Amino acid sequence: MTTNKDITIYDLAEELNLSPATVSRALKNNPVINADTRKKVLDLATKRGYRSNAFASNLRTQKTNTIGVIVHELNSYFITAVLAGIEEVATEAGYDILIAHSNETVAKERTNAHNLFNKRVDGVIASLAYDTDDLAHFAPFIKKHIPLLFFDRTDNSIAATQVVIDNVEAGYQATKHLIEQGCKHIVHATANLKRNVYSDRLAGYKKALLEHTLPYNEALVLVNDFKEDTGKLIVEQILAMKQLPDGLFVTNDFCAAVCIAELKKASIKVPKDIAVVGFNNDVVSRMVEPNITTINYPGKLMGRTIAERLVLQLKTKKNINKQDQIIVPSELIVRASSKRT
């Protein structure tokens, strides 16, 4: 006759003629218990199908040892790299991670935040959706003194640690490089300017134009959403211009790759006719021809950095939900898509 009854440490203790406290320590691999005893306990636990009762432990400690992560998308080399960095640090510190994605909508982001709050996660790491303009759904974490940190897409309206690159400088370097290659009529293709990453890169673009006494033309700033067909739309907009641009700075590598393919279809040579710079250093930037000049966005380093800061807050209970910004390095990587000189 079989039974679905869970095996407890008391069952193991009785069978091994040990105290429940000894079994508990052995299951946690506590060196206070000698190696032979630990092996006997672990072997029997495996044989009998023992599972630790995390729920009961959580009730006692008021901790779930879980970190919630909200990302704006999953189909992204950058986000995958960030998650890898977070997971490495979380695992080392004994935390599990729960991943939720907003699919670029504030409605789903609100639902994700609500669900993670109800799951009693110990801390939250988030990157905001395109259309998030009110962060009230994160307020319960602040109220309960649950660490809340943001990376990449952030907002200064809420007190929290932010981990970012210097997007103004990155936008400046990308545009400056195109100018140095002889470009004077540069299109800047970007996304929702409510988000810090895109507004800051635009500021860098403007700064480079100003420094090189080139006029800023709002008609050359194309704001889209970076969906799969956005690159095609950008090229259609470029071809409809009275004066064909000689430079294109796209703040997304995948979109830049599609732009290059569409420009080729229109018999426009890259970089001879239009020099192209992307952003993120995605794998695709090294797979298309010509390879794409881009800004290296160190996703894994960003993930490790923000997770380390969260774990530190959880351990020390200090600087929780304090306005703070950590800048990780980025750099321009010059490849064939923009090289003219």
C-alpha cells in the first residue's frame, strides 16, 4: 500500500534513532554534525523522497528567499544577459528568482508588481515598460520597506537604486563618430521619449550636433516602438525625405540590422551612402553584413551589479529604497557599417 504522506524530519529521526535537531542540521550540511551522520541522513532522505518544507520555514523567518524580477521583454539579448547576471549573484546568495515580463505594457507591469507583492518576495528588480507613466503600483514595496531597484529603464519619481549606463554620453559618442566619418545629415531612430534611455540618447545626439555646429532638425528624429517591422518603416520614412540622410543612428541593433537590409533593397550602400550605428552590441550586430558599429551595453555586468546591491540591502537592511544611481561602463565599438575614413 502506497501513501502520499510527506516524509518529515521526525520520520527520518525515528528511523535513524537520531534527534530531530540532529537530522535538521545534517540536512543543512552543518559541519557540527560529523560527515558519516550527515551522509546517512542525506542518503535516507533521498531514498524516502524527503522534501524540505520551505513554506513552514518562510512563516518562521518571514522570508521567502525569493527575488522578483520584472522586465519589459524577454526576446532580447540584452535582457537575457542581465537575467544571467542576476541569477548568478542570487544563486550564490541563496535566493531564487521569479521572472515576470510586462510585454511593454504598464497594465501587465501593474499585474506583475501586484503578484510579486502577494508572493511576498524579499526584493524586486524592475525595468519599466514603454508606456509606464505612473509608478503607484510599486508603492506597496516602498511602504513595506521591501528593497526595490531599477535597471536600464528607470524613473526618478520614486526613491530607489538605479543601475544604468551613461546614455547621454553613449548617444553623444555614437553621433560624434558619424560626424567624424563625414556625416552632416543624421537621422536618429529611437523609441518612446518618456523613457530615460531614449530621452538621454537623444540629448547626447543633440549635444554632438551642437558641438560640431550642425543644426538640430526635429524631422530627422524618428520615434517608433522597435517592433519587428519597425526597421522597414524607418527606411520608408528615410526614402520619403526630400534630402537623403548620410548617417543613421538607431538605438537598437536588431532594428539597425533590418534598416541595413531594407537600405540594400533600395540600392543604398552602407556605409558609403548612409553610415549606420546601432546600440546594445547584440549578437545580430556581428552577423549582418556589414557588421554594425554599436554601443556595447554590458548586460551581464548590469545584472550582477544590481543583484549585488539588492543582496547587500537584504543582508544589512541599510539604504533600502534610497535614491541612488550606479553607472556601469559602456563603449562605442566601431565596425564596417559606419567606417568611411
